[in-house]
Amino acid sequence: MIGYYAHHHGTGHMTRATSIAAATDEHVTVLSSRQPFPHSDIEWLQLPLDTPQPSDTGDPEYPADETAGGILHWAPTGVRGLTDRMALIAEWVARVRPRLVVVDVSVEVTLLVRLLGVDVVVMAMPGERTDTPHTLAYRAASAIVAPWSRSVYDPQWLRPYADKTTYVGAISRFDGRARETVGDDASVVVLGGAGGTTLVASDIELAGAANPEFRWIAAGIDASSWRADVWPLLCSATVVVTHAGQNALADVAAAGSPAIVIPQDRPFDEQIASARALGSASVAVVTDAWPDPDGWTALLNRATELGASGWDRVEQRGAAGRAARVLDAGAVVR
């Protein structure tokens, strides 16, 4: 039995969990505060949220000592949801006795599970992860899975853990899916995401008006543009404009479309690090911020000239299977 803790912000951690679970030979239970995907038959343990509520002790807007003196990221006192979720995880571990637990991502859950005497596999995240909490988690991990290609992104801070780190490549939910296309006109597909975006519809409208040779399509920047299945759009796009979230990048890699990557502001400069790595490796065109309408022509030309062949370097094909093999092999470095 394998447990897989999936963080509840956005849907990326859940998507990755279901991709890896589908590729492993062992039974997997996902532990998360998010609801399971409607189409998934994976066993699910629903966890309470760990955010302050009005019924908590103390001031819910100013939780007490949330970093426990700087050694953790989120461990406030007096938050019942946090206490309940940790107790539920501990009860599940004691009752089920999992062989190992994957944590994607939480320093606090990593340490809890390890203190319960269970091997932990930590999913690494891009960005600057040299703070004390991250260092604790990576040191405590029995194994680390980096869901990217080392040839594209080889952060200095991860190198001390090289003996227990496996770089598996970018994990996409679309891996192995046959190509599907919609329409045959030149299009620019702009990806949003469940983790949030600063884009609004008018940004895309203005860019489209200044570059009318392309049909501009928004996908997931707001409720009205949300699409349950973006695969046909990705496959058909002349250029994809995307944030630098790991799942979005892996999906674009699976589709094999030229891309312009615009990182969003995230903790620890996660997206900035991913975008810079892709730009340095000539995988995609990268720009720091959404351009003015008249700035798109040069970017689109650069993206079409660069093409999509660089996506092969992120090693997307078979990445979930490689991660699953780490788990199936025992994942423990002694």
C-alpha cells in the first residue's frame, strides 16, 4: 500500500498523483483536502482544510506562531482543521500501515509521516528551496522524485541529495494520448489554470486585436473560458502561451507545440525558475511579463522560428511510469 498526499492548492498536485497512481503496480490511496476527480476511481481519504476558521481559538486572521519558530511553513496553534487533518493522517497510517507515503507537497506532512516510522518520498519543486523547512523535508526523505529533466534544470540546492534523487521528466496527464486537432487556422492558445492567474479577458482581446493573423483562444483564465479538456486545443495551436506551472508545461510538451512561457508569481520563485530553465535550454520563448499588444509580434515570430523540437529535452514521454518505478522499487536509499 502506498499513500500519496496531494496538496490542495490548484489541481496540479492531484493531477500528478493520479498519473503516477495509474502507472504503479501497487494500490494507492490519495490523501487530500480537495475532492477527487469525478472520473477517478482511486481510493481517496478526504482531509479537512488546515486554514483558520472563526470557531478556532485565537484570532483566525492572525494565527499564532505559524512557522513554529522558523522550522516549518504552516503549523499555527489553535487551528482545529490543522489538528484534525494531522490526526486523521496519523490514524490512517497506524491503521493501514502503508509501505511508503509520497508527499506532494508539505514539509509538515513529510515530517509527521517520517516520525510515524514510515518511509517518505518527497516530490521536489522548482525554485529556491534552501530555507530551513525545505532542507528538513529533503533530509528526512527516503527518496526524492524531481518531476523534470536534469538536462534542462539542475538546481544547485538539490545536488546534496543526489544519491536519493531521481529525475523522471515532466509528468503530463496527456502522456500517450493520440493527437486531436480542432480547426486548421493559425491560433494562439492562452492557458490559465486552477492555481490562479493575473490575466483577464481584455488582455487577450487587446493582444488579438493587434495580431489579427491569429485566432486567439483563452482556456481557463476565468469561469467563462474554462475547458475540461484542452488537449485538442494544445495539439492544434500554432503557439501556446502558458504560465510556468509544472503540469501546464508538461501538457504543452506532450502536445509538442511551440510556446511562449510567462511565469506567474509563486512562492520560492517556482515558476520563474522553471521558465528561465526552459529559456536557457532553448525549449520555449520566455518573457517576464504579459507584453503590450504591439510587443506580441516579435514574440510570436520567435516562438514559431524556435519550433517545438526542444520539448523532447524535458523527457515528458513515460515520466509518470518512471516515477512509479521509483515507488515500486522501494524508493529507499540505505
